[in-house]
Amino acid sequence: MYPDFPEGAPCWADARLPDVEAGKRFYGYLFGWTFDEGAGAERGFYTAAYGEDRAVAALAPGGTGWTVHFAVRDTYAAAEKVAAYGGRIAAGPWSDGAVATVALAAGPEGALFGLWQAGSHQGFERTGAPGTLCRAELWTPDATLSDSFYTAVFGYPAPLPDPAEMYAPDLRIWRAGSPEAAGPAVPGTSRRRVSGQAARFLLYFGSADLPGTCAEALRLGGHIRVAPQSTPYGRIAVLMDDQGADFAVCAA
């Protein structure tokens, strides 16, 4: 069963890498992912990744970096909202047959993200576990601008009091869907105010052994950007793969 992704929830993630085969080796060893044979040129050589035989991400050739995609009911309508509230559409929207209708967008602060209207590809088949996406976090120099934009585009409800925000005042938790809604767990979204950095989304993947995952990343040619540290949401580390794509790992 696919999780039920409400509007504005992170529902898929993919990495654009100069060398997809090298990416398969790195993430295959790091997270235990397996991969399909990959689509052909007509679909950009898009290669799905699986954890315990469930879809967890994808790799594709291109520039270097991870992209988070947010669930929307109507990609074309969401793209119009992006433009209306100060963002821009970098590519699309386009439909991949009955698979999904997608677009690549950027917020007014410049962070790239995807819009994903599910067809036969609903998104993640597994989340919140080791080797799967646990959270997408926007790092932004302008917290007020980001809060206004993403709330308007995705309809995030007014934030509820959260203990983590008391201890980390630069952190804001965005909750997709009704605050009262009960349902399957889906990856969370948060916003962190940072200074002196370009805006970007940082993706957090679960790890059952945070020090071991960091050591394995180094063995595979990656780098540790931020050493393991404690946060209100548990221990995390920020890593870079062997081709320069940043991502984070968190205890799961």
C-alpha cells in the first residue's frame, strides 16, 4: 500500500547525478538500496531505487543534487499558485503518460522543489524507516518570505505549538493536511532560518546506526558536512555523496 499523501506533503525524491552508476554504488552500499534497470532515453534514464522491495527514491543523470517533490491534486493549478505568490516554474508542467504530472518549481528565495500529481506512480512506498525519507527541511535566509509562500501554495494550516520550536526558535514545522487528520505517517516538512547560505531543501534519510552510516559514507568517497549532533528531533548528521550531492541522515 502506498501512504496517503495530503496536499503539500513530501511524496517523492530523486537525485540528479553526473554518473548514475556511481550513484547506484554509493547509495546501494550506504542504504542497502536496489535499483531497476532504468528507463530509456524517452524518460531521461530515470532509475528507481528500492528499500526492501518498496520504492524509496530515484536517480537520474544531470546536475548534482537531491530534489523533493510535494503532492498536489492538480499540478497545473499548483504551478499557477507558485507564479502568483512570487515563485517560478523552472520546467514543466508535463505528464509522463498516466504515471504522474510533474513540474520543477522554485520559491521566491530560490529553493528548487517538485510538484507531483500522482497517477499510477503515487510516490514513496516506504518512509520513516532506515534508508527512507523521514523529513524535508527548507534552509532559507528569509523565514518570513518562505512561510508566506509555502503556506499560500500548499495551504499548510496555522502552525501548532511544537516543543522543538521552543528549543530551536529558527525552526518552523509545516504540517500538510488538517491538523486533526489521522492517517498513515508521511514524511514531514520543516523550515530552518539560516544566514549567509543560498536557500535549498535538505532531505533527511533514516539510519539505524548514525555513526556507522557516516563511516560508510566516508569509505565510499563521501564527506561529512556536519558531524552527528543532537537536535530536538533526535541525532542527525549532514553528508555529501561522492559526486557532491548533499543530504542528511537521522536516527530512525
